[in-house]
Amino acid sequence: MQVVGYRARVDKHAALLLAEGGSVTTERLDPDTDLSYTLGERHCAGAVDGDRHFRCDSDSAPYCPEHTDIWPCARCTGDCNKPLDTCDEEHAVYLAAFAPDVIKVGVTRSWRLETRLREQGADRAAHLRTVADGRIARQVEADIATELGDRVRVPRKISGFDQSVDTDWWASLCERYDPLSTYEFEYDLSLSERPMAETLATGTVRGTKGRVAVLENNDSVYAVDLRQLVGYELSDGGTDRDLQSSLGAFG
């Protein structure tokens, strides 16, 4: 069995996509779900088409060059010829905030705004502007990104999982950019201390936030970036490798 993908938390909790014998199943990561898998070798996750999986044994992980999708909009700054049909759709420019005081600017199609914010695990967000198409949106984004940045790495997000957004900092940003609307998201993780970043698939699910699952294992709490699991072969039975224990395990 291999992890061949994941689903970030939006309306439902996150999930892992597992493949075995050419078929794909979904392992939902609802709170209180018990996971008991040991990670084996990691190789290319191949390709998924609906509930079918096409295996690839390349050593490259999570994907080999043949199975890596290159999204042409990833680093676009609005100087393109709109290569995708979706570029012609109405877009929203937004700010996504992560506790306690991390910010990024981003763009998405207007109808996907709240979905995109939840996929990223944003704690607060602001809809700054609605524009006619993706090219204009990227131009606006590039301008704002010179001051605020347009990317936040997962480890930095995890570092604030046990904190709240600095309300004064957020209020000053909103005053400065005068958004059309704002959002506040709750994930009900109930963390008293920062979870430790780890790559494992053993433990009880506390909850999920974006593409990160929070697991409890032997009285310690871990944050697992689901993308880091993609490509791993899984075997039944919990891991027996030594894991760093959180301070709460000794309380």
C-alpha cells in the first residue's frame, strides 16, 4: 500500500489517498481516528485517475519528472499570455494570515476564495480586490508581494499552531489595505503547546489544518505535513522508531 496523494482540509477534515493493487481508497483523518502504519521505502507516487492508480517505481519522490505537474501560474507575475482557460475567469486578491503574525498575499478564482484559504490553513484572511482575470490578479499580487511576500512554508505555519493571531497586528493590516471582507477560521485543535513536526502515520488524530494533520502518539503531539507522506509505502502496524517526546509527555 502506498500514499499517492492527500486532500487538504476544507469543509471536511483532511485525508490520505492510498493505493493498492491499482485501486485508490481514501483514509479520512477525522478527529479520534487511529492510524497504525509504518513507513517503508519512498518512491514516485505515480498517477491517479479517479479511483485508479498507475504505479511508478522511480526513486524520485514524491514524484518523478514524468509525473510532476508543472503549474504555469506558480511564479507568474502577470506578464504571461494567459495559458490556461481559467486565467480568463474573475479572480480575487487576498491576504492570508497565520498565527501569530505571518502574512502572505495570494490570488485565486473568486468562487474558490474561501476554499483556497482553508486549503492553506489560514487563521485570518482578507479579500482585498476582485479583478477581471488572472493576469491582472497576478500583477496586483506581485506589487503587494514586494512588501508582504507571497509564500509561507509549512514549518513556519506549524510554529504558530498553539498560538492566536496578534489582533493589533491584524487590525493594522486591515486598516492599511481596507479589504472588501475578512475571514476568521477555527480548527478546534485545542493545543496547549506547539506540536513537533514529524513524518509518521501512527497515532490518534487530534485534527487537521490545511494539509497538516495533528497526531497524538505516546502522550506527545506531532504535526505531520501530508505532502511529506506522499510516495511512502505503508505496512500495517504502528512505527517502533524512536520519536522525540514533547514536554507535555513529562507533565
